[in-house]
Amino acid sequence: MNIIITGGSSGIGLETAKVLSENKEINIIVTGRNETALKKVSDYSPYHNIIPLITDFTTLASNSESILKFVRKYFDKIDILINNAGYLYARKFDETDEKEARLMMEINFFVPAMLIRLFLPLFHRGSHIVNISSMGGYQGSQKFPGLSYYSASKAAIACLTECLATELIDREIYVNCIAPGSVQTEMFDRAFPGQKANLSAEEMGKFLAWFAINGHRYFNGKIIPVAMVSP
């Protein structure tokens, strides 16, 4: 089984990769910007089945072909894509500058959309695309000050999930979306210093690993809230 996890050098992505790598039948390409951190990821695998791809998704438009070439070097098909890479800049709406607002939309929405399109030739019947949204982008959930742009970008990827599930159904390519509540990650700690999240990255990683392999047997085009509190 061939799996790609974006944003896998820390947090949920890292923990998911660690769980999946315990199966010697699974090969995983993990992306990240930090070369040192990303190379350490492969050390977690007892079967040496984690392949680091060092890339900066802010330049995806100009380096997409090199990414596709790298993936094709190792994979002739993709069974699972986990669009986990994300960016959070917590600031009140009227204090968020345009650069940060656009960066959140770029990383949280346009990048996963572009990757899905880039990898379409490698998906097959039964492939599963898992997008990571947030409870902040889940319709009807409680909203918080400082997360307007972030939540909007996560709502966009959730809506794209529903649309693509319909577009790709004839190819039997399944698309679902996980919307976590607060998870104790480095990104969460930077945005909300001193606060305690409801779930650990390890807990979320175990769930995501299971869902990536099994979720398409039960769901398609669904936004799955994963939170300890009601919306």
C-alpha cells in the first residue's frame, strides 16, 4: 500500500506516519519543509518504509512537476493521500494582514486541491483521499475570535471534499474530510500558548491512521467531526 502524508514532520502527520509505518506492507512518502526534522521521521520506522520529501508548498505552482517526478520514482500508484499540511495564524480579523490571510488560504485550501489534481493519474479504484479540516471550519460549530481566516480556509477544504466525492464517484475514488477539535501540536502551542488541547497528537494520529485505511468503506464525501465537545 502506498500512502502520501503532507506536513508529516511533526504533530498529527508525524504521529500518523509512525502508526502506519508499523505495517511493513505500507510505504509512506512524508512531506515537510524542515530537512532536519523530516529526515528524523524515517528513524521511527522499524521497516525503513518512510520516504522523506523535502518541499515548500508555498512554491507548489512552480515545483509541482518535480514533486510528481519524485512520487513516481517510488510509487506507480497512490492508495491514500492525507492532506494534512496546514498553517494557522491566530489574529483578530481586522488585525490580520493580507499576506497572512492569503497564506492560510494557500496552504489550507489551494495546496491540497492542487495536489489532488496533480496526483489524479496515480489514483485508482479504491483510492482514498483524506483532507484535514478543523472544527473551526465545521458548519454550525462554535467559532472563536482570531480564527476567522483560518476557519474559512478549513471550511473551503471541507466543501471541496463534498464536491470531489461527487465528481470522482464514477472512478470509485473516495474523498472524505476529518475535522479535528483542539489537538496538542506545535502549531496549536504557537497559536495558543499555555492552553491545553482536548486530544494529543498521538491520539489523533492513531485515529487518522485507522480512518485513512478503513474510512472509505463506510463514508464518502463526509465531513467527520473529531472533538470531545459538541459543535
